[in-house]
Amino acid sequence: MYAVTVEFVVRPDEAARFREAIVANARASRDTEPGCRQFDVCGPADDPAAIFLSEVYADRAAFDAHLASPHFRAFDATAGSWVVRKTARAYQRIDS
């Protein structure tokens, strides 16, 4: 198992568009990537510019396939300029 968390802070004027784009990316990942086990998009109700992702993949190769997918590349190209700050962390299961 390979898990990734990402915290985004986006420009407030693009928060709604970013949320739509990241939800579409998450759905495409869950629906089309065999190695994507979970992809949750979360955010506090009182701060639409803050987004938290929790993603789980079968392994690192499945995550790399996600990064190479057309839907991720399109999301990144579209929404990348809306991001003020991004913090990503990767984890490997240490207890099975």
C-alpha cells in the first residue's frame, strides 16, 4: 500500500473552481485507475480555500500511473496556477 496526503491552500477567488476540478480528478482516479484504492477530497466548511486529500494506491507504481494519467495532467495544468501552497507527504504501510 502507498498512501499520499496533500494539503492545498488555493486562491480564494478560484476556490470553487478548484474544488470542482479536484473532485472530478478524484472521481476519475477512483473510476479508471485499477491501482487507486481510495481518493478522498475534504475541506473545512468555513474555509473553501483549504483542501485536504487522502489517497491510497496499491503501490508506488500505481501512484506513478496516477501522476501520468490524462485526467491528472489536465487537472494539474488547469488548476496549478490557482494553488498558493501545497504540502504533500507519501507513506508506506508498515503494519499489515
